[in-house]
Amino acid sequence: MTGHMKASIRRLFSITTAIGLMMVGCGPMAQQPLSRLDTPEHHALTGMRLINQGKVFDAGREFELALRLEPHSAKARTGAALVSAYGGDFPGARTLIDQASGDVRDDEEQLFVLVGSIRVDLLGRAACLRSGGECMADGAWFASARTAFDRALALDPRAAEALYFMGECHLAALDLEAAGRMFSRVLDLGTERVAEADAGWKRVQKIQRAMPATETGKRIALLERVTRADAAALFMDELQIDALYAQRALRGFATALKVSPKAGAQGAGPGDIAGHPLRADIEGVLRAGMRGFELFPDGSFRPAQPVDRADFAVMIEDILLRITGDGALDTRFAGSPSPFPDLEPDLPCFNAVMVVTSRGIMEPWDPGTGAFAPLRPIAGLEALRVIRKLREEWRY
């Protein structure tokens, strides 16, 4: 979601929240309906449908209309809480959930609010992961979601939405087994969220097959795009790349390697990693002189820049150079024709792509056309699969 969209959502729901608080303080001020479908129930239902389609701003408008018609609509307040959470206003979202809890009229509305509470906690966790802050280790969000989930299942043991979103919470908490069980229960029920639960279950299976050895590996497996900082943490934690490179250097394997002069010791380090939560990992790959992590001409590291598939191939080729001690590996395919329609043989990454694909460590992106998609950002799950194949080939 763009910053402009978040700002728009926050503006909309600062108004909505103010309206809600005004109505609570001054008594009912319900707007008269303009048509038979101009009801709080219809607007709340439409808003939730729009939320689930990712149309957050449009959903916010529907919840505001519902609250104007019924100031104490528990479902509309819950929807408003979700829109606030999508906009990054988590205190406001929690306030709206608390207000919705006081407005419930029956078990069905109570269940709706509890599921909304789980979703707010899950959105807060996702925002926390994106920020990379200390909140990543904070379990309070999960305890809150679990409490709401237990209350939901006490009301309805077959509450598919509660089961699905708790599965997503377990996945965000890196508890793959529990996430898989939740998704399986939704599939067994066969009522709501079946397609989403099926996708979630398959995702869990793929992560488990990728066999991440560390919490870092599991976390990165959930990312749609791996940044340079993420990749540094992945190699440092999953492969202990600094120790591996140091060990190979002691055995004399690095003497023939053509290490970039920009890699290696970096003194105080690039200024744009100061204060970064993954600074130690970034400094580790820089000290190791790992290719693919060279500094940019302006001396920056650019930790938030996505790693594309060509970048990742260069990184894996560098590991193969160190493991094998074969100093000629990085020119092995010089002068060879390209088997990829989207990769010219004179590109700097060509040899690396050929090295990793000829060994089956990486594969073409599109098997039909044979395209490698060198500029496509690499996803966390693909990065984990590549590392697994690397381990299988070299048994380390």
C-alpha cells in the first residue's frame, strides 16, 4: 500500500472515529436511510467484501455510511478498525475494536468482532515485520490474537474465519505445524475461506520442503521480495557464510579467486546501515567479501533494495567458488551461447546464471519459454529452495 493511500485512509478514519466518538458522547444521531438498501447492515457487508478484495479506501466509505445510519453498529466499527489498521493506525484500530465489543447484541456479532480483533493483531504483526524493529520478538500480539481466537471457538467451534486467520497468525509466528493444522481444519469444514486456506496450506508445505534451518530462514520464506539486508541475514544464519569463507581461506581455496576490490573489509561500514536491525549480518557478508554484496559507487549498501534473480545467481556462484576452490569457475561459460531468450552472453551475470542453472541449483523462471527473468526480484521461498539444493549438492 502506498504512502498516499495510507494517508488517505488515516484522514478518512480520523473523521469516522471522531463521528463515532461524538455519537457515543451525545446519544444516537442516526442519519435517515435514503433507500431500502441504505441500511447499516448492507453497508457493513459491502465494506467487508471490499476489505477482502483489497479495496480499503472504498471499504472505509461504506463503514462510515453504516456508522452514520447506526452509531452503535458493532460490525461497522469492526470494519472501521480494520481500515484503520491497514492505514497504520493501530491504537485507533484497537479503540474501535473495544467500542465494537461494547456494541454487540448477539453471539453472531460477538464472533464477528473477535475475528476482526484477530485480524487487527495480524496486521500489526505484519507492519512490525516490515519495520524490522524490536517488535519482531514481541509475543504480545500473538497472545492477544489467541485470546480472541479461544473466545471465538467457544462461541462456534466451526468458526472457519477464526480458524483461517489464526492459521495466518501461526504462520506469522513461524509455527508451521500449527499453521498447517489450522488451514487443514478450514479445508475440512469446507464452508468459508476454503481457497485461502488451501493456498495457506500449500505455502506451509513448500516452506517445510525448503527446510529452513533457522528462524531467519522461516521468516524470509514468507517474504514476497528479499532485500539485500534480508539476503545478508539469510546467508549468515542459514549457511554461516563468514565461518565457511574463513575456513576455505585457511585451506588455501581462496588464493585463485577473483574477489572484487569493493568487497571485504569496509572500515566503519556504509552509512546507510547505521542503526539497521540487520547491520551485523550486513557487516558479516562485507567482511567475508561475498560477491553480489559490493557497495554501490556512492559507498552505500542500500539494505532495502530488492535482490533480483541475477544478483542471487552471482551470490550462489561465489559460494560455489569458495567451496570448490575452482578459480576458473567464474569464466567457465565465457564465449558460450545463451540458452535464455532474455539473457545476453555478454552480461556480467551470464556466467553465474549458467553455473547455477547447469547444476540445477536455480531454474528458468518460465519453463515454457526458457526465460530466466534476471531482473525479477527473488522471493523468500525461492531463495530458501536454492539454498536447500546447494546443501544437497555439497552436503554442508
